[in-house]
Amino acid sequence: MSPMPPAVSGKYKQLLVVLVLNFSLSPFFDGMFGELLSSALLLYTLIVIVRTFSMRQQLLQLYLGIAISAFGLQTGLRLGWFSAEVLFLAVLIQVVYGIYLGVAVYLILRDILLCQQVTVDTIRGSICVYLLIGFIWAFLYGIVASLDAQAFSTSILNATSSYGEIIYFSFVTLTTLGYGDILPVSPIARMLANLEAIVGQLYPSILIAILVSNYTAEKLK
């Protein structure tokens, strides 16, 4: 499950484009059809993540199988195929997606930190990590909201609602904008929000700044 060699050019370009599309289009995925499109785009994002790294065929098939299974469960949940298991499936799906993105963050960080030369694609990878952090926290918030309907100040964050609102809250917290329209209420929700705000401040100031600085220095040589 080791990353591809740094000599591969443009390996993070497609992933960055897909993540930006996922982020930009999330507010427009309203209703059942929109939710299905959102799920399909998320599945494609997971497939792109898996194909970004070089791994054994067995692991590739396993990762793709888990992603497709999670997509199938989420689709069934949106279409109302499940009733008694709604809460359990909602949490399970978000856990699977969160782990997927967490593994991607680990692999990309390991790849770019072990890179001997900073390139444009290395910077793309670091931006992908930043966006992935926002999506990971969105799933964490979704899990908390699914288990505790009073975890946030608004009821729109729940097990079956659109993830657009959760993604919005996650990135508002990550960038420390803090508009105040959605507030974490429960101790766990507050802890996650504080932790995301800290990561949102430390990550760009430490990693991205270092990479951009090194890249500029190499260009000036």
C-alpha cells in the first residue's frame, strides 16, 4: 500500500479536481435525486483516491469493493429500502467513508513528506489533504448528529439530511470563519469543532507554507 514514486507527474491533479467539484456542487444536491448524485460523486472520489496510489491488485479490489458496498447501502438508505436499520446504516456508512478519506490523508502526507523534490503536483497533494480534512470532519459531525439529535443547534444535521449543510459547517470551522448559524452544543461536537479549527490553523501554516517556500526556492536556483 506504498505510494507511487514521486516521479509520476500529475498524480494528484484529477483528485484535486474531483474534490473541488465535490465541495463546490454539494449545495446544489437537494432532494432525493440530488442526494443520489452526491453519493455517486463521492463514490467516484473514492475510486479516484484508490487509483491515485500503487497497491496490490487484491487490495485494490478490496478497497473498491468496500467503496461500492458503502455506496449501495447509502443509495438504499436514500431510497427508503431500509427502515429499522436507518440509524445503524447511517453511522456505518459515514464511518466507512471517514476511514477511507483518513487513509488517503495518511498516504498523501507520507508521499509528499518523503518527496525529495517539491513539484507543482506535491503542492496539489497538500491541497488535497486540506480538502480531505474538511470532508473527514463532515463525516465525524454526521456521526455525532446521527447519534445525538441535539448535538448541534439546528436539526438539519441528522442521519438522513443532506450532507451539504454538514460540509458547509465543517469547512466554516476548518477555515475558522465561524458565522454562528450552526453551533456545536454537545461536548463531543464542541471538542470536534475545536480540534478541526486547530488543525485548520496549523496545517496550512506549517505544511503548505513549507512546501510552497521550498518550491519557490528551487525555482529561483
